[in-house]
Amino acid sequence: MQITNGYYVKRLEQNPINHFKWIYIDSYDGELKENDNKWYFDLKFYIIQNLNLPLNIFSVSLSTQFCEITDLIINPVQISQTPTWVKQKEYCTPYTLTFNLDTNDSKFFQQLISNYKINLLFKLNIDTSILNNAKVELDQDEYDQFITECYQQEIEANFKYSNFEEKDNSQNSFNMPSTYYLNSSLGSYTNNEVVYYSLNNSVEQIDDPIKKLVEISFPSEYTIFIQKIKFIYQIVGKKQQELNYENTTPYYGNAPIVLNYGFCTYFNESSSTIENESSGINGFYSPLPCTGYYEVQIKVNFNNTTKTIKFTNNFSFKGNSDFINKKIQVSQAFINNLDYFKGVSF
């Protein structure tokens, strides 16, 4: 082959890694940063090649479980050192790619996702019109081989993603990642901020109203957009019931926060239900033996990451003896035989 205008494409002199003779993608790595439900990618593709071609000739397409993006231009870049995991360093050219992905309108992210493996599959494309204008001297067979190998290149990395955490008393913390480090060769990992929490541990066999639900400590500023509180309870001998509350007023904070049940409740004897009532007892309270659990669900933004967290905690009421003993127990009786019956006196 003759070099024309400085552009050329040559076969790899050797390739002990795979069957490709002209070009292949060894790996890719880089950062994925999340900011208000937008994903910002800064990646490098390590391509094994022996060529010199114009800029913008290569692009990649991205395929995930929730979208496909085409025509993402990649271009060569200088780096101080080739990564250790790349085998054929002498033929390695890094290509850089930066782009962002808006997940706000995706139905996939409107559901609650916990520890879900996201696959990021990139496929290589080549602009043949740029290649033809570069006038590299390849015969038709060489040209076809090179183009075919370009279109056969694909590389995948994956990472675990969550927008939902469900926590109980078995733990006291969870992670809020905002940056994911992607690596198709060594595996991906996250840069985490740790959030600590504590649930109310004094809610078993009690005869006091439940007020404190959960205390949460974020390392820095945060915004709670939505609070949902649900008590699922069953008074002994009665069917299961629910009591719900929702607050959509945003709360901005930079210190630990205690989420309480800030309502008064009243035990409705006719329906055997616990209801919110301004003249009732401050907190959630049952005067009769009762078991159940409460859920506190918040939608929070911290470190530019929005996540839904649900805390669950069991509780039980032993029943108030004064309330129970003051009740008149009425039972129904039937008289089937009036023999020897003389009358009833008061």
C-alpha cells in the first residue's frame, strides 16, 4: 500500500488476542455522572489499529435496555499512558467520547429500580464517504475486509443502578452514588456518599403513641420532595386496615432530620379503625392489642442524585387495660324453654 496525503490503513502486523486483522476495540472506560436525572458520559475507547485517517470518520452507537443512540462521533486523543489492561499497547489509539443522556422522560426510570444491571453496548461505525475521500490505497478486497471488521466491533460494560432503596432495622446506612466508573475490561464501580438512618426501636408491646418514625443523616445539603407515611395495622380479632398520609411540600435541609407522625389519631370503636382526628391523641395509637408495621417513603435529591427510599418498621400495642376493663361486655342469650320460668326482677 502507498501512503497518499498522509492517510493510510495497514493490517496489524500481529494480533495474538483475536481473529481481527485490521482493527478491533480492546476496551473502554470512563465516568458516568448523574445530575438531576441526566447522565453525563466521559469515555475513552482503546482501539487497536495501524492507520491514520481524517477526524470524525468513526462513530459509535449506544444500545441499552431503555434507549438507543446513534452517530456519536469519537476522535483520537493523546494520553500520558496506555492502561495496563490493554494487551497490544504498541497499536493502541485512544478515542474520546463525551455526551449526555436525559432520563427524565424515559418510562423505564419512572418505575422503582433496585440494584438493576444496566448494560451499555457500543458498536463501531465508519463514514465510508470520508474514507473514500481520504484516498487510501486499498484494493477492493482489502477495503471490504477493513470495512467489515469496523462494523463487527462492539464492546459492552455494565453497572448496578438503583433509584429505589428499601430499608429496615437490620441496617443503618445506604449508599447514594453520583459517579459511576465504567470499565469494560475490569468491571465498573461507584463513588458513594453514605447516608445513615435509625428507625424507632421502642415500638414493640407499647401503650404510648408512635410519634418518631425515622431519623436520617445526609452528609450535606438535600431536598425531600415527597413524604408518604403508611400504617398497616390489625387489631386483634379484626381485619387489617391502613392509615395514610402524604406531604408534597419540599423540605430543604443540611442537618439530620427526624420524620415524625405529626397527627392526632382517634380509635373509632364502631368501625374498629384508627383515624386522623384533631381532638385525638398526638401520634398513632391503638388502645386495643394491635400489630402491624409502618412505612415511610421519601423522594429525595442528594448530591445531584434523586432516589426514592422506603423505611419499614414493625410495631405492636399491648392494649390499654383501663380502656379494656371499662367496657361493658354484652353477649346475646336465647331462652328456648319457659318451663319453671317465673320472671325477671331488677
